[in-house]
Amino acid sequence: MDTNLVEMFRAGLNWVTMALDAPSARVVLFGVRIQWHIFVEVLLGFVIVILLSQKSYKPPKRPLTEQEIDELCDEWVPEPLIPPITEDMMHEPPVLESAAGPHTTVNGKDVVNFASANYLGLIGHEKLLESCTSALEKYGVGSCGPRGFYGTIDVHLDCETRISKFLSTPDTILYSYGLSTMFSTIPCFCKKGDIIVADEGVHWGIQNGLQLSRSTIVYFKHNDMDSLRTTLEKIMTKNKRSKNLRRYIVAEAVYQNSGQIAPLDEIVKLKEKYKFRVILDESNSFGVLGRSGRGLAEHHGVPIEKIDVVTAAMGHALATEGGFCTGNARIIDYQRLSSSGYVFSASLPPYLASAAITAIDVIDQNPELLVKMKQNIALLWKGLEDIKGMSLASDPESPIVFLKLEKSSGSTKEDLLLLEKMADRALKEDSLLVVSSKKSFLDKCRLPVGIKLLVSAGHSESDLVKVSESLKRLASELLL
Amino acid sequence: MKDCFARPIASAPDAWFDMVERDWNDGEKVIDRTTNRRRCLNLGSYNYLGFGSFDEYCTPRVIESLKKLSASTCSSRVDAGTTSVHVELEECVAKYVGKHSAIVFGMGYATNSFIIPVLIGKGGLIISDSLNHSSIINGARGSGANIRIFQHNTPSHLERILREEIAERQTKTHKPWKKIIVIVEGIYSMEREICKLPEIVSICKKYKAYVYLDEAHSIGAIGNTGRGVCELLGVNTADMDIMMGTFSKSFASCGGYIAGSKGAIQYLKHHCPAHLYATSISTPSAQQIISAIRVILGEDGSNRGAQKLARIRENSNYFRSELRNMGFKVLGDVDSPVMPIMLYHPAKIPAFSRECLRENVAIAVVGFTATPLMLGRARICISASHSKQDLIKALEVISKVGDLTGIKYFPAAPKKQEEEKDTIKPV
């Protein structure tokens, strides 16, 4: 049986071979005899080519019908615009009934004020009030227009000239809002692709400016020069393209979030070694640091030309509002055309510019205000040396005296609530206004939170003693 | 062209002001101030209701508050920057605008840039008009949300975008949008068109999107009592989720506000970085706003407010119709106090500006980057403090300069005398 099948199979195969070979029995192509299997292979080749050249099968995309879109739109439920209000959001700030000087009135009671950045005690100064009054009578309140369209009043130009003269820089530009100074200046110069090395403790205005600039941001440890050095080193060596990119270092002279003072001489040395440009925010050091109040450059003995861009908000030592940026004439001219907070916004009210001019004159003529302020800072440090549960985290010469919590509860929210309670009790029981740290969810700074005291030249010794005693008592009651 | 912009003035931005003449040193490079002053008619400042100079009701109160509370508090609102004037101002603004509560900041530009990131973040969608102001664009970019632009003032395009976005997002990624905010302005600064608010609000209600209205140019200038676009078009303020405005135009002060429901404002006070970190608005400026609102509402015991509002409407409509009769191409809707005169050609921009200045009329001109290259324009801002003679003089000068620079693109309407001559035929 088997052999029969095998023989039949063999016979069949022979027959097929002969049949297929028959047509091409005598074909010889290129010296090769064509056999039947070549035909099969060529046919297969064609089939493969045809299949590959066909478009792959996709089910046709059926667009949604109007009815389907309607249904989807009806189904969609958005989140509420505002999340529900929690207990801690109902906290109301104290309402002042008199000028925010070293002593002020809250709820009819006299209160010692350590919450205003009135470092030289110029709030309520008669010369400032006089110049404001005459400016109000002459110019009204607002300037009714941006700087490009008749919003430039001669007082603005005088103020810019005065600031340039005070700081010995070629030119200055005025902004109408302190916080907008940094968030307009940084995106003006730093564009996509540039590298910015910034301190991790910079305040929110600078963070916003960095975000809007779309540059590559690298943070270094707060006020740590070794960390800055290694960061700069890494950037310059790792990425070969760095040499062709614009590079900036952004720092604050006196950090608002911690009271530390930046070591400008070391920053300038590093900047010159690695060829970076420095943008410095002198809001809390203008009028405060240095022998004559000319800021961080004078304090460290560094010529101000070494800093490329200096910005400052005037709502601190100068007891007015607004901000300015000073530096090279070309840098300032460029900002007049392309800084968004300057071009698209109404200009500073003229009476505030006039107040700034008078404030600078007062600082120039009264150097004893700086001496008094420095003495007050030293006295306050002495009084708070032995406080329990908190430690002094700021620089001994900085007008922002920062007490950070020694032991954190683990959650920033809990810490903030505790500090708020401490500040509230200081106000209610001891009539003291102090600043407890506040954090918006947009703020990326992760420095420790605490209580801030803003020292003024107008505080008396008894005020300083009172606040030290009160804080020591509250710290021992609430924190231990 | 540097002399056409940033012209300094040496007096209040009233109907007439003293312009400081400048010297060109070294061609275009340096412009120095001289001591010469030129008295010019002011058609360039945003002084809609005429509060921009010494006012008999406002200025004494402002000086009083300056003496009591000083020019600045040097502190943020949550620390020691809230004074009784700030609290009064927020209540006053909320009542005026027609919402439950308000929050006030020291700069109008910063108000938009700092509030939008708090309201919406990643996973949300912002649909904004194509001609929105730079502060809204900045705020939208800073928020991290997705942004779509809809054609200027076209509600049908807005509806199409809303339908597309909601449906596609759900079918493609299965992660629907967290929320959608539509941002529009009351009056657009360059085109001077009034927003089609009723249609936009009804579309947003249908698709459950939130409405954010920026009334920078319309608050205090539009509507019977100056309450803005909502009053003019009869839209209920309860339908607006967030209303924003600035004080630098009609109220001649500085700063901006956000008005909304009680919960919304409480949330913003707790989280908005400008409220937590920035110095509070200067107290005399705040007092100016309160006094200006009182004058507008007639609460100062006189009807100067109503007079001002009527006068600005009359002035603007008269000026606009006269300009159109002369043959100029003038944009802007009826009642808008700012009217752009189209110049088109870039070379006519400095020519128009300089010729007008020669006749002592100060005009603001706008060219490329703020507007498209071939759509240069001169922007006229009418104020309630302009008298009829001022307007007539301005019209004469503009007509003369218009003939000189050739911008009367339309045929002039025939004068009435000539019409009468034609009709009275000799018998």
C-alpha cells in the first residue's frame, strides 16, 4: 500500500515537472537554463511588490456628528472656578488707621510696627509729604497714559536722572510697580535658549520673570557660593554649546525670603571667570547697605559697573511706590522699547516719582539715619539671641531679621498656621505687628518659613526690647 | 521717528497741557530736554472724565489722606498694608461694578498677569480674543494652561472652538478639560470696538465655560452711569464670573481691580501672589478712586458726574461724526471716547504727528508692532474736559493736516450751506 502511494506520488510529480518544464524546455536566458520554478519565484516577487505598494488598511475616520458633539458637551462637567473655601482662607489682615510708621494704630490701639519695610523711617517724613502735596496740586494723581503717549511727565525724567546720579550709573528707567520691575526686565533680555543660574530662594516676582523668559533655568543652593561655583563649572564644561549662548546669574542683594546678604565680591569673581552677566535685585538694600546707602556694591567695595543690570523696588527704604532699573545706557534704552511692563502700562503717578526724588535727597543729607538703623539691628540681634524654638537665619547686617522655626512639623501648611497664630497673638496681647511667612501655591521657593521683623531707623530701644521679650514668650508657649 | 513718541509734559494731563520741547542732538541719537514749553491741546491722554488734574472734590480729599496715611505703606496687603482706605475702596468698587466683593492691586497690567495663573493651571483651557491686550497674553502664558485664540469679536467662531475642544478632548485623550475660561475685553484698545457681550455670555452659559471680562477702557466711560459694557448692553453682572478693570483711565489714578463673588475674592486674597508679596496700592491713589466714584454717582451732592458722562458722550459722538463727514476713515463704535483715524501708510505716521504739533495739537500715533505694518493710525482720545471750542480747533487742525498728508480717503459729505444753495433755485 505504502509503496503504491509513494510511486503514484512520484509519478504525479514527474508529470507535473514535465508539464511545467515543457513551455520553457528550450529557453536559455543569459546562459542560464530557465526552469519552471523561476516563473513561480518571479510571480511571487510581483505579488510581494504589489502588496507592499498598497496603502495599509485603516478603518475610515468617521467625524463626530453634531448630535454626538452636543451629547459630549452636555456630559462634560467642569471643575468649579474656585475651589471651596477652607477655614484658613478666612483669615483677615489687620487694618491700619494711621500711617504705617514705626508706631501705627490698629483697632484704636497704638501698635509697634515691625511689618513695614520702612527701613529709614521715611514714612510720614514732612519733606516727603510736602513734595507729594505740591506734586498732587500741580499734576493731579494719575498720569493717564503709558510712557510712550504723553504719560512721561518731567518729574519722571528728573527722578531717573536723580537715581542715576545717586548710584553713579549712566541711565535709569522707572517702572510703575515694584513687583513688575523684575518680571519685565528678565524676559526683556533673557530669551528662549539662554541659560540662567538663579538662587533657589529668590522671591516670586523674579520666579515669574524667569518663567516668562522661557530660558533654561538652573538653581543653586541658597546663598551658597560653592554650589554656585560647581553649577557654573558644570554648565561650562558639560555643554560645549554653552560658549555661544547668553548666560546670566540672577540674585538678590538682601533676600526677601531669608534676610541673607549675597556676597557680591565672590559673585563678581565667578562671573568674570566664567563670563556670565549678573542681574541683581537691590530692593531691600538700596538706601540701606553701604556707608552712604548706595547698596550692595558700596557695601562690598565693588564698582557698580561690574553689575550688568541692577533693579530695585522703591516700596522699601524710599517709602514710595514703583521700581527702577539702572545700568548701561544701551540696556536702559532697549527696555524703553521692549519691556512689556513699561510699554503697555500707565506710568507711575507723578507724586510718587516726586516723593522718590525727595527721599533720595533726604538719604544723602542725613547719613545718621543709616547709622541709627544699623544700631537698631544690632540691638535686636542681641535681644533675640537666646530665643527658644527659633533661630536667627538672616545676616547680622540685614534690615530683615528672620527667625526660622528650628523644628518643622513636617507640613508647610501646619507651620504657616502656627506662625500666623503667633503673629496674631503678638498683635492682640502685646500690640506688635510682625510678619509671618506667607506662601502662594504658585511660589516655588522651598526655604524654611518663619517670622520676619523689618527694622526701621524710627524704632526706639524700648520698641526693640518689647518685641524681643514678646517673641521669646510666645515662642516658649507655642513652640515647645 | 523718535520725536513722535514719549513726548514729556510739564503739567497735569488735562485738556491743555505744557509740552516740553526737545532738541535733537546728533540727528536721531540723543534727545535732550530744553526749557521751552509749548501749550498744546491734549488729544492723547486717557483722561476720559476729566479727573486728570486738580479736581475740586477729589484733590483736597486725596491730600488729606496723604497727610493721614502717607504715600505708601511699604508693606504687602496681608502684612501691614491694609488701611481703612483700602477696605473702603474695595467695598466701593464692588458696589459700583455690581458684584459682591472686589480686590484691588497697584498696577492694572499686573492684575491680569497675576490673577489668571491663580484661576487656571495645567489641564485647563483659555480661549482668548485675537486682539487681547499684552497683559492677558502674559497671564495666560504664565498659567501653563492651553490657549486657543478665536477670531476677534466673532461669537460663532467661539462656539465652534468650544464644541471642537470639548468633544475632541474627551474622545481623543479621555481626560476632559478641567475648566474653560473665555477672556474678552469690554472695548478693544486698538480697534475701539465694543465686545458682543450678550452673545458671548449666552454661548459660555450653554457650554459651561467661565467668562472673564477685562473692562480696562470701558469702566467709567461707557454706560449711563459709567458702569461699563454690562450696563450699556444690558448684560446681568451675575453672569460674569470675573470682572477686571483698571483705574488709570477714567478715574485718573493707578491700579486695577478684580470683582467677583465672595468666595472667589476670598480665595484670590489668600493665593494671589500680588496680594501676598507686592506693596499695596498707594493710599492717596486709592482715595482718588473713591472720590472719583462718588462724583460719578452723584454722592458728592452735585451732578458733576452725570454732566461729565453726558459731555464725554456728546463730545465723542460730535467729533466722530464731523471727522467722518470730512472724509477720514475713523474706526470705533458709537459712544467710544477713543477714535483711531486710519493713516495706513507708515510714512504718514510721523508726518501727521509733526504737522499737528506745529499747530499745537498733541496727537498719539501708533505704528508697527502695536498694529499691522500697513495699518498705522492716529489715536484721538476725547475727554469730558474738552470744551466745544477745543473740539472745533482740533477739527480745523486735523482737517488741514489731513489735506496735507492726503488721508481723507473718503469723499467729504457736502456742506449744508451748499446743499441749501442747490435747493433754493432762483425762481
